[in-house]
Amino acid sequence: MMEEPWIRSMQRLFYPIISVFGLPVSLVTIAVLWRGNLDMSKSIIYYLISLAVANFLLILVVTVFRDIYYFYVDITLWWPEPSCGVSNWIYFTCVYSLTWLTVAFTFDRYVILCCMKLKLRYCKPTVSRWVIIGVYVCAFLVAMPTFWMYVPVRTIQPDGTYFHICSLHRNLSMIPFLSAYDHIQTTVWIAFPLLSLVLTNGLTVWHITITTKLRKGLKSGKEVDDPELARRKKSVTLLAMITISFLVHWLPKMFIKVIERFTYPPVNRYDFYHPVNVVRMLSNMLIVLSSFTNICFYSFTITKFREELIRGTKSTLAFVYKSVPLSVPPSKPVQVFTIETHKNQ
């Protein structure tokens, strides 16, 4: 009997657990943001909600419709063969959406903090909605070729039986269009977003540093509360946390994609003991784990988000407490006797 690789055993436990806890956490994040009582502009709320929705769909596809079924159910018996391509199409749509929505959000903050004239036309809720819709539509179209890149592959289990996993097409290099797309995908997913994030965040921090020094110089060093500086500080803190979260969760995956591109001969994806494959699988789990860290970042950086989260939790617990009847055993009836005393008894 073959022994299952430790990374596969970890995945077998990780994805069901993360689906049980990660999906509700993402829904709670969306619900808190949707209420909108966070003392932030509608543009910021729209971007945060769009990021949370893409993150929820990513967890749903990866945990429920892909890995859980491929670990515990033979896909050829329960799902038609195109479901493999469809699940990866949705997966990469979410990946591109999360990547470019993060870039769009950082650019929106750059404009509102650094471009006084442009922000009057660009930093509006209507523009933000159209940008978000455009990112989702473009991500959906750009990810379309992945439908043909991934197919069910017959694999042997440790007990000697066969099952099917969704994996990259073995003869991808023999299909020119898909092979070229597989290499361009690295640029769309890695190079451009990273360069955009570094450029926009660098310019934003540089501009805020310069303007802060000028404002302090005009105030002659007096310790006076400046609402504008406080607002900018909160915006930069939120922007920095979202960017750090993105880099922490996605940079390992991006790095290993580059390694795979330049490794010759190509790494056998079915060798689960190979370091490149192990790092790739751990990176996938790290991406799925971002649902928990994102809600922690929002709680630490947005005071109103933390307050709304606590208030919502208390309301939910109170509702559950009231709706669940208390199982108190019926008490026996108690008879009360009135004893009258007569003086002439």
C-alpha cells in the first residue's frame, strides 16, 4: 500500500475545515461592510465589499467545488468532465479580480490623496462601481482560456484505487495558444499588479510625507489637532494593511509560478514530494486562509468595523438565546391553604 504524501494529507484536512469557518467569516465581513456605518466614503466601502465577494467566491470554488470533491468524491461519477474547466475558470476569475481590485483601490486612494483636480471627476461612487464591474468583466473574459487548460487526470490513491483530480493539461506545450497564454498569465497576474502596487503606494507615501511636513511647518510646530492629517493617516494605514495582506498571501504563489516557468525540465506536478510542488500547495492554502486575516486587518485598522462586528455578534447571540426555548421541567401544582382562626373555636 502506498503512503499518502504529507502535503496531500494536510490538504485533505485543511480544506474542509477552512470551508466550515472561512465561508461564514467572509459572509460576516460582507454583511458588516454592506451596512455602511463605518464613517468611510462609499468608494472605499464599494472596493472593500468587492474584495470580500471575490474572496468568498475563491474560497467557495477552491474548497467546495474543487478540492473537497476531488479528495472525497470521484468527479467522473458526480460531475461532468467540463466541471473541471469551469471551476478553474471561476477560480482564475476570482484571482484576477482580487489582484486588479487591489490595484484599483490603491490607485483610487492615490488619486484622492495626491491629485486634487482629478479626484473631483474620478473619486465618485458611480465611477467606483463602474471600475469594479469592469474589473470583474475583464477578469471573467481574460480567465476564459483556463477552461481548456485544466482537465480531470486519473491518479492512483495510497490504497491502490484510482480517482480523478483536476490538473493542468499534460500536453499544454503542444497547443500554441494555450501555451502562450500560460506564459502571458504570469505577466497579467504577477508583473503588472506588483509594479502598479509599488508605484502607486510609493507615490502616495512620498506625497503624504511631503504635505505633512509642509502642514506642520505652517503650524510652526504647534501641537494642534489636524483632522485632515488624521484622515490621511487612517487612509494610509488601511491602504498599507490591504497591500501587506495581498503581498503576504499572494507573493509566495507568484514567486513559485515564476520558478515553474524557468525550471527545465518542467517539474512533474504529480510528484508531491518535490519542493516546488510542496511550496505551490502551501501557497494555495495560504491564499484561501486570507479570509481570516482580512477580517482581522479590518478589525484592527477600522474602529467602526470592529464596533459593528461586536454589535452584530451580540445581536445574533441575543436572537439565538431568545429563539431557543429553555427546557425547564414542569413543576407540580402547589396548593395554598388558608387557615382561619376563630376566636370562639
